[in-house]
Amino acid sequence: MSAVPPPFPTPQESVGHPELLQLGTALEPGEPCLRADAARNRARLLEAAARLVAERGADAVTMEAVAAEARVGKGTVFRRFGDRTGLLTALLDHSEKKFQAAFLSGPPPLGPGAPPVERLRAFGCAMLRRSPDDLELQLAAEPCAPRRFTNPARSVLRHHVAMLLRQAVPDADCELLSHTLMGQLDPALIHHLTQQCGLPLARLEGAWIDLVDRVTSTAPAR
């Protein structure tokens, strides 16, 4: 009889009154909210970055290119976003918030109200179906190795998977298992399989559902 492994020393995901993660605020220390002029400047920089993505792709978005497009000094871009990853993460902010709202409080099976296994299946399929533009930005915003698993947006997604796993298979090491499942939804892997290997999205969705069913021991008898 296996013992339930101890939990990781990380806060548990709140499911009572979930709040959307604010990804793109980038406030300075002690700054309660953006001043009107700072908010306008930030919006202007993001509009410039979005134009670059639309015209030349996410790879063209550099701090220098955005500064030139917005006709501001490069230091302004660095002060507002910190680095290129911060800038690209801010560009992803809107779609990330929409996706979080869908799985935290939207209709089932992605949102609350469906059994945990059904929600896991729906979560992975929804991740795989996100737009190609989102995927390109996710790839471009990929943090460096030391920050990859502490990225706020990725942490929210993984904690959600861990929460559903705890409901579906409470005797498993759900914290580590959540990392395993999230590996199949890695943007770089999705890009490789769909764009470089030419696999249809339906095959990736089927593989995700099969993985969830096997992990949770709900696979149908063959």
C-alpha cells in the first residue's frame, strides 16, 4: 500500500473565489497603479509591439525595434517591461486572462461543474486549440531555463492541472504528475509536432485524452 506523498511547499490553488492572474501590469515597486500618462505610454508601446508581430512575426519584436516603432528611447521600453520576455508576456496578457477565465469560472467541461477527468481532457484540448498567433508569442516569450517553471502564467496552468489531479487521483504524487502532463502541452513541443512534423491537431488532442485516461485509470476497456 503506497503512502500519499507529501505536498510541495507551494500554495494550493484557490477554487472558491479564483482571481485572474494579472500578467501584464509590470508595476514599479510601491506604485499602486499606473498614472494616466504612464498607462498611455504603455498602451502605445504594446500597440507598436503588436504591429511588429502582425507585420513581421514575433521574432521581430525586440526592445530596440519596439522603441523605434513607438518613437521613444529604448530605456523607456526597458523601464516599463524589464526585458523582452516581459514585453512579450504583456502582449499575451489579454488571451491569457480569457483562457484563465474559461477554466476557472467558465462553463463546463472546461470550467467548474464537470468531473475532474472531463475537465482535464477539456483543458488540454483547449490549450492545443489556442490560436497560432498565441503559440508564436508563447514561443518568443519562453523564459530562460531558471525562470521557465516559475513563470506566473505557466504556474497558474500547472497548479490548475495539479488541483484536478488531486480530485481525480488523490493517492498519486499530483504535484510531480502535473509537470508530466504539462510537458505534453509545451508550446515548443506543439510547434515542433504541428509545424515541423506536420501532425494534425486532432492527433495531438487524441493523445492528450489517452494520456489523461491512462493516468487517471479511466481508459475504456479494449
